[in-house]
Amino acid sequence: MSPTTSLGVTPVRTAELARVGELCVAAYRAAGMAEEDDGYALQLRDVAARAADAVVLVARAGREVLGTVTLAAAGTVYADLARGDELEVRMLAVDPAVQRRGVAEVLLRGAAEWAAEQGYPALVLSVLSHDGPGTPHRLYERIGYRRDPARDYVGSWDPAATMWFYELAL
């Protein structure tokens, strides 16, 4: 992907489900957040099930899928944090070969645009933190997400992992 490549964000196509699943697993493995065949990797890989219960968006340059994000409404199977009419950002993943080139930002802005068009008042998400804010935190804040420490929580899988809560009013 060159710096001048135009990225578009659209709902995932059926023909892209397997590619998106492998992209998710590769991105989460590269970040040390999933192993090849652990339970979470299986969930990341099953994009067809996710697309049946949530909105799965992809960022693409031409026909090449470079990243993905899932949007889950409160009360649905993929929503952990969303309340009321909030929409939750889940499973944000960018192909490791094109990370740090703006794909995640394009995905998040595309998700906000899609959510606003659908009438959602806010997007919410959580991000893992062991040692305070890092690169993802700065990205969310640059886009306009605001922290709500009252909704932070500790992950049951790792008592040292604090999940920082963010909200973007639309």
C-alpha cells in the first residue's frame, strides 16, 4: 500500500469472510493477544458467525482487504460494554504487513460514519493497558474518543490487564 492509495470502508462481502478471519488472527497474534488455535483465535476466524449477529466492516484498497472492525449493538452476543443504544467497537484488526499506515484510523472513522448514518448516538470500546496509555489510546483520542474511567474494568483472563473504556459521541 502506497501513501497515495485510497482506502474505502464497506461491509464485508461473503467472498471475503475467510480472508478477514485470517487477517484478524494474524493481527491479534502479532500483538500477542491470540495464539493460532486458542478459543479467541477461533472466534476471530469465524467472521461468518460474527457477520450474522453484528456489522463487520472492512477497509480495502481496490480489492485488497487490509483491515476490519466489528460493530455490535448493546445486548447482542458480541457486545460486552455497550449500554442502551450505544454501538460497541470490537475486533479491530489490520493486516500486520500494512500496520502503522493509517488503516486503523480509516476503519474507525468509517465505523463512526456508518454508526451515525444508522442513528447510533455513540460508539464505545475498551483497550488493554498494562502500563498506561500507548499507541492505540493515542489513536482513539486523536479521533475524538474520550475516556470514561468509571467504566474501566479488569479483564478476567489477566488480573494485571486493565481495560480502559472510551466513548465517541456521534
